[in-house]
Amino acid sequence: PAYEAQAADFLAPAFEHYPDKDYCLLTLPHQSPEPLLLRTFQQVAARSAESFPEVLYLTHRAGLLPGFSVRRAAEADLEFVRELILEFPTRKQMYEKYLEALASDCAMVAICESQVVGFATLQPSVDLQKLGTNFVLEQCIDLQWHSSDSFVELDVFVLNPIFAHRRRFFLIEMMRLMRSSALVMCVGPETQVPDMVLQDFFQVPGRRLVGAEPAPFALFILTRNLAARYKTTINARIVVVGASETGLASLESLLSVPNLHFSNLTLLAPGGVRVGGIAGQFDATSLAKLGLDSQVRILDSRMVGLDREAKTIDLDNGKKVPYEKLVLTTGLQDQTRAKLGITPDDPVPVYSLSTVLNELTEDEGEGLQGVVVYGATLEALACIQVLLARGVKAEAICHVKPPGTGHIIVNLISMAMAQGYDLRATMELPSVERNMRLMRVDFDDNGATAVFDNQGTTVAMGCDFIVTCDTTDVDPAIFRSLNDNSIVYDGRLVVDSQFTTNDSNIYAAGSLTKFSRRYGKSFHMSNFNSREVGTCLATSIIAQFINVSMKDELPVLELPKAVGSVLPGKLFGLYIALPHIFATATPQPPTGGRNVVKAQEGFFQMHLDAAGRICSILYCGSRRIDVARLSCVIGLPAAYLDNLPDRVDEGSVEDIMDFLSEPWTAALFHDKFPQLRLGLIEELRMKPETPVERTSQPAAVSSKTLVQDCILEFVRRNQSELDAYHLPEVE
């Protein structure tokens, strides 16, 4: 091991011994760590997951030639550049960018034996303020050592694979020639980036937007300091099943680990990766910041089988995908089709809400004579609004609710909608049938007939099609796969504190799962913030690869959980609560707490606990709100909001939503404010207590001054985003 760094010295004599050979190949099991020798090799991507059981590396004898250098491009290099990009489908655009960079002296070429073996184009102007607003730059670099004009953007990078192991030298030399200290790369959706570059650049985590211009791309950065650090490559095949918010959050964390490079990530996303919704943790912009298209193999397939011994999963297209670590984040979905015995290939007109969203047009909607919406969920209410928006007449829609009282949160939002609006006085709504369970669906060329059981009486309804939005359940194919392989399932998939099932190579999280009863009460993960759960899941996976032992204790999950939907009448219904409140949602505040209700339009209710802490918010109104922003106040004492309950009581606040939108509240919604708050609490806790016999005034003043100074410094550091505040001049 002491001489491992000199292992590459064997390559030149090896090639001399075999003068008729140009390539040296090496294979490595997926779970084996990469030896230092492989820094001279280039990993070769497999054509498919099944094609080769190990990782393949190769190097070429020409890659050992001396004299590799980098210089600014010249006109004489044009012909060599054309040859390098001849096989690229986007060669025309790449060549045009090269010509533009050449004209501005921002094109670089790599030379070996007087031949151009690579080139790059650079953009000297970088909007550092936009990047700092959208990404956590300080997590990767110390900004005080980098001026705004020292950042350069890498636009195009092409290097002959023979010299892939020289890429880092190429990048460092580019920075030297441009007199730059930081190289950034912005990768948009569906943009393919050379793997050789992603191994060296560090991905910058995205930030929650604070009223700034969005940046719909992933950001990668490299500095001279970072270039001196090599990432540990993890070749283990990690397969994430389900593009839920929990699954996306786990991938986000895996991709953002600064010292690890996960080279073999696969995501099973039936129908593609879909995000959004008024209560969603991800939107199109935050999804773009993950850079999934360039780092994760995304398969539009469903898991239908599992072989624990062979460590493979079966897909619905007949293929197999091997894994070292399997991560199940499928969540729960409406399973009415499966309960009726309808297979995915059966042409029965029973659809899901996502199908209606993706396929129903306004022209088709206007011609429909009858649509049945089945279910007593938020998705059912959202479906009715979608149908109305697509031109379906209200009298053509029938909302059928199965027996039962419905989920308490659905009832809460429905209550808020009823208290805020009398919809029937302002618009025509679909008819509602209750206590009817769907038994079967008959259909022919003339349409479909939904057959229901209404307390022993058979009821038939003719319609064009049925949209099922019933209570969610596990996918039958997933359940069979788990059950056939003796994975413990007790109403939910059971996991331990590290999110592992009874198979240590199978992880799971999200609404599909619950924690084992051995930790006391069985906690369903559907009551927790899905993004926070996904982050904790990734932490457990990472710990396995860096050999860090974790305590067998449940993770601390305390971020608020939000659910919501667009309701009939283009209203927005939303419920946000702390996890323990969410699990036992009720119209009444916690014991000893109080309600704060105030809205000029719609309905807005805030619950406070006995300590005056905001623990939940229920909203229904025509104003679309930023859920991420509103979630920031959950868990805060009401005093942070200028004693909002007292101000409501005295009549100085007419509308809570307007009050929370006032400029002075901007700091509360800043994504770095929780760190400030926790830091202040810890610092005040560490301060020595003033004895009672001494006057408490000096200590109080000292603490107050400390808080004021920290807040002023916080605003000063983030002044570009908190420009509503006036800062005193520093003497």
C-alpha cells in the first residue's frame, strides 16, 4: 500500500513487453474500491445493466506519451477540432460555439505530440449573484477568496478518451490561462455531460428560491483547491424504484456528497419523472438543479419481480436490472384497477388522474356526456377541477364516494372550503353519490357502465369513462415481489432506523413504509416530510459505503408535512403541520392552545400549542401560495410574527396572508434563517447565567445586543436577497 501511488509506473514496461497491443483492460467487481492505478484508466460505460457483470476500465499506450500541454486555440486548429467532433450529433452547435470562443480568445486546446487531442470553450462572464441566490456556493467554496471576476463558465469540453486521465490537468491549465480561480459548469435538463468531467467537478446543492430569478439547471464547480482532492468512486449499482419525492430527495443527497462519486445510479420512473402540485417539495426548477439526466440512468419501467439471491429486479418489459443496493420509494397509489382485476394492458376505460391530466384535451372534454369520479380523496376533488377546466360540463360529472368517513385531512380541507365559499351559489357543481362501492366496469363500443353496490343494492351508471381516485395502497406487483422474497410487510413495509428491511441490501422509505415496532409505537412515514425522509435515507446509504456505524435510533424528523390540491372553483386547499400534529389532524388546536382565524377572502386558520408555537395551518382560497415559504413559520413561536395572535385580537391585522407578505417578514422565510435561529439559541444557552441577586438588566442587555448584532450581520451577508431592510452604516 505504501507504494500504490507508483502502480502506474508498471504500464510503460507492460506495453513495451507487448508491442503489438494498444490497450490495457482491467475489470473490477462493482463493490470493490478503486485502486490508485485506475486514475490512469478510463471507465467504460456498459451498453445495458445486464450486459457485463463487472466494471470495465481501459487505457491506451498513447495515453502515456509525454508532452501533454494546454494553450489558447488558434485558427490553425480548426481542422483538428472538426475531426474531434465529427461523431457528435450536436457537432454543428459545438463548432459554432468554438468559433465564438476563438474570436473572444476564450477557446483552449490540449496538445500531445503536436496534435490537438481536445478543446474547450469558456464564457468569461458569470452572474455570480444569480448563482449565489439559487445554489449553496458556500458549501463548496469560500467566497471571500474568489472575486466575482475570477469565475469562468465551461461551455464545451471535448477530450480524446485516450487522454481522459489528463482531464484534470487540462482543467487546471484552463483556469491558469484565463487567470481564473473557479470554473463552473451549468448543466440544463437533457444535457449530456462527459462522465470524465463529472468525476472532477463538485455539484453545488440547490437553494430554495427567495423571490429571485430562477436557474433551471444544475451547477458544478471546480477550483484549484478542489482539484487537489480526488473523489472516491462508488461503482456499486444503486437502483431507486419510484420517482417519488422521497426517491428524488435521496438522489439529491447522494449526488451532492462532495467526496464521493456515485457512478452507477438507476431510477425507475414509470411514465417519467413528474413533479409539481401546490404542496410539492419539487418543481421543474428544483428538479433541473439535480442534474438527473446527466448522472442517473432513468428507466420508464415498473418493477414486477425481485430475486434476492441473484440481486436483480424484474421489469415489466421483461428485462432484469442487477443491484448492490435496492431502494424502494414507490409510495402508495390508487389501486382500483388492480382490485377490479384489470391489468395494465386491458383496454378498460378506467383511468387515473395522471392519465386525464396528460391525455384529455379541451375539445375532447366538451364532447363528453358522462364521467364518473370515484373516491373521497383530495385527488378526487382535484380531478373534478381538471375535468371542469378541460371543458367537461358539471352536469356530465358524477362524484361517487365509497363507504367510510374519508381521511381527516380531506375533511379538514373540505370544511375550510365550505366555510370560505358557498360554491353552489356561484357555480354549478357535479352531483355527488355516497356510500357506493365500485364492483365492476362493463364496456363496449358505445361506452362504459360502472356497477356499484349501495348497501346491498346494485346501481349501474352509464358513462364515457371512470377516473379512480380512491384511498391509496401498495402496488400489487411490489407487494408480491416483497412477499415472495420474505420481506417483512405488516400493513406497510417494515424498516429499521437505518431504513433497511430485513434484507440489509434493500432500503425503503416514504409512504410505503413504517418503522419497526421495536422502537415503540409504529410510525408511518406518510406523516413526515418526504424530502427530509429522503435525505435521512441517503445518509444511511452513504454510511454503508464509508464504513460509518450509526446508532440504532430513529432519526429526528421534525420538518412540517404539507398536503394540498387545486379544488373545484379554482381554489387552493392546503394543510401544513408538524409531524406529530399531522398524524392526529383535528379541527381543534392542541390542548391549551388556540385558533387564530383571519382572512378577508377564503379561509385561513392557524393552530398554536400551549407554548404559543405555530403547529399547523389550514387554508382554502383563490390565492395561490408558496408552500415552502409558508412552511417556514411552522414550529416558530408566534412572537416571531410580531405577536400575531394579539394583533389579530386587537383588530390591527385584517388578513393573515397579507400580513405574512409584508416586506419585514422576508428574513423569516430565508432558507438560511433556521441556521441563524439555532445558532443564536445555542449561543444564548452557552452564556453563563446571571445570579438572581445581581440585577438581571445587564445580562438582558447583553443578550439583546448579541441577538441584534447577529441579525444585522445575517442581513448584511444576504443583503442582495434581503434588500427590503435598511442597514445602519458600519462605523
